[in-house]
Amino acid sequence: MSAISDRAAGVAQQHLAVALPRRWRHVHAVAAKAARLGPLTNNDGEILLAAAWLHDIGYAPKIADTGFHALDGARWLVREGFSERLAGLVAHHSCASFEAQERGLADVLAAEFPCEESATSDALAFADMTTGPDGQDLAVGERLAEIRDRYGPDHLVTLFWRRAEPALMASIRRTQARMAAQPM
């Protein structure tokens, strides 16, 4: 790890390990997976790893503000001196723009953080959406089913995933294609 990913890991542990141990297990496993995916990102392995450590930081009780963890986490990262690019990856991770629409925050998210479409953002979504809440490996379909079961059929999170699933699956397929082309 480098200075940025070391800092990210420390911050994530500080804010999630005790307050949200289940979320911490997920984040820890997402980061481990992201470390393995780094070679697919055109020399962006370090920012991918940092984003993986920090993608759910907005759930931390001392950081949560709007209730939209992607936006809350990204805003906090900027205030704490992390790069705009890292904050943008966190803000838009795993099709967060669809959740922003459900929450009435799409314009706010888009105005504050550019949405990056890259091998790095795809790899972050892959690492997140193939890792269960306790850090277990899951196929993306299993992960989406787990989320729907956990939140219930009428919850905002379930509703946004109905709309986001095609975009998520395209991102997952792009990462899988990169994995097939460049065995790790």
C-alpha cells in the first residue's frame, strides 16, 4: 500500500470497525478484492484501493448527514483533504446516481462530483457488488438478491436497484472482460 491507501484504510477502520462492524467486514473484503483488481485499471491501483476502503465511509455515524452515504462520504472526504477524484469515485460508486435520483439529490450529486466512467470505477463497482455484507464472495445476482431481501420490496434502496441493475451489469461485464483479457 502507499500513503493514500494506508490513510484510507486507517480512516475506514477508525470510523467503521467499532461503530459498524458488519459494514467494516464488507469494506475490508471489498478493499482486498480491489487490491487484486488494481492491474486492470491502467495504473490506478492505488486510487482504486483507497476508494474501496472509503466507499462506505458515509455510513459512519459521525459522518452521515443527508442519509445518502455516497454523497455524505464524498463531501466528508473533500473536507478532510482527500482528492476530488477519490471523492468522486466514492460519490458515484456502484450506480449511486440512481439512488440520488430516488432521494431527490441527483442534481446535487452531479453538481458537486463528476461521474467518472473508467476501468477504475468499474472495478470499484465489481469489488463492491460481488462482496456480501459480511465480506463473503457473491455473484452480483446473489448480492442484489441479498440487498433486496435485507431492505424489503418497497424500500428506496430496492427501488433504485431495479432501475440501476442494467447499468451495474454493464459495469460488471466490462470488468469481467478485462479480467479475461488480462488474467491476474
